Amino acid sequence: MVPHLWRPGISWRFFDLGARLLFSNSAGGGLHLYASHPMLQIGPLSFLVAAPLRLADPWHGRITAIVLMTALGPVLLWLIGTLRVVGAHAISRQRLALAGVVFLPIWTEVAAHFAHLDDVLALTFAVLALHAVNRNHAVLAGLLLGCAADSKPWAAAFIPLVFVLEPRLRRRAAAAWAFTIAGAWLPFLLADPRSLRVASFTIPNAGSSALRALGVYDARTPSWDRPMQLVLGCALAWVLVRTGRWPAALFAVITVRLLFD
């Protein structure tokens, strides 16, 4: 985190803007947020979480968000370490420590340097959903997976995790997931159908993008990029669920996200 102290939270301005617009009565605000600002590729739940931080001045709000998000990293690592899957060996302390050496520096990049609250929330809800799935808490699992997608749309690719549940519980989990997503996104679509523009908005294809390594040198991300993230992420998660390696579905979806980011 130390190298990022001089440029903390470079993307926080998007969350500050979205949180302000979400509760604004002016033109382009409220339920017209996505129609007027399609560059806000962030779920409404993330703006809702960011809203209380706007009560402080912009600098203190940003720093508070960075501190909280950075602190979540070790907590998520611990939660993954406490996951007990039937028929699987417990994660040893040595493996968990090794995972932390790899994971935590990248986490601080996301939390401290970029301050991507949406990705942090999506991963947090996904990890909590793993525990709910493991305990056969169907409705809770569906709600948590839905909240992940409501924080960042790419997290919808975690949905195959509901098939880990007993057959009689899958329908409840899927219904809870659909209800949670509809509750967050439908009001914007019904208020202003132009909100669909957010799905087709493209961003600059940076020189450091993984897309460059795949041979995509366009100035902006191709139109197939985001659909590919969802389709391929879902497909890999489904394979891992079917083969009994469902906890790894979380990492498969994230890997696809990074590969086509």
C-alpha cells in the first residue's frame, strides 16, 4: 500500500459523482443516472454504500473508504480460510499465508490506489455467498449473489453457484437472486429505457490492458468484451460446480474478468 500513498483513490470521483446523482432531483440524476451518465459502469448498490461517505468532505470521505476497503482484504482471506467444504481438506495455515502474500498486494492496488468500491463489494458478497451456499442457506445465498451483481454487473457470472445447493433449494436461491437484481436495476430501466446505454458503453483500451496481450489494439474496448466476461465466467463457474470444485468458481470468474479487462 505504501507506493500508493501519494496517489490514493484515483477512481473514487466516480463513486462520489454517482452517489451524489443517485439522490439528486436535478436533470440527469435520480433514476435517470445511468441514462445520462453511461460512463458510470458501477452498480447502484455501490453508490448507495458510497453515499454516507459523502457526509464528510471529499478528501476525508475518500480516505475513509480506502481504509475500510483495505481492511476488508485480510477479513476476506480469513473467511476463505474458514470455509469448510464437505469431503475436502481444511486449508492449512501455510497455504493461507502463501495466498495472502499473493492476494493482499493486489487487493491494496484495487482498494487503495484505484478505490474500486464496486469490485470490493462484489468480491465481499461473493465470499459471503460461498459460506451461505456451503450451509445450504438458499435464500441468503441468492440475496448475496444478487448484491454482488448489484455492486458490479460482471459479478452476475457467479450465478452457477446456486447449483451447488440441494435440488429443492436451487429454485429459492435463483428466485432470490433474480428478485435482488430486479429490485436494484428495474427502477432505472422503467424510469428511463435509455439506461440500457450503460451496457454498450466502452472504455479506453489502456496500454497495460490484458486485451493488448490478446491482440486487441483498438483504442476502446470492443463491444464483445463485457458479454464475453459474463458468458465465459459463467461457463467456467458451471464446469467447476459440476466437477465438485465449486469454491474455485470464484477465482475462475475473477480470472476471466482480469483477462478481458
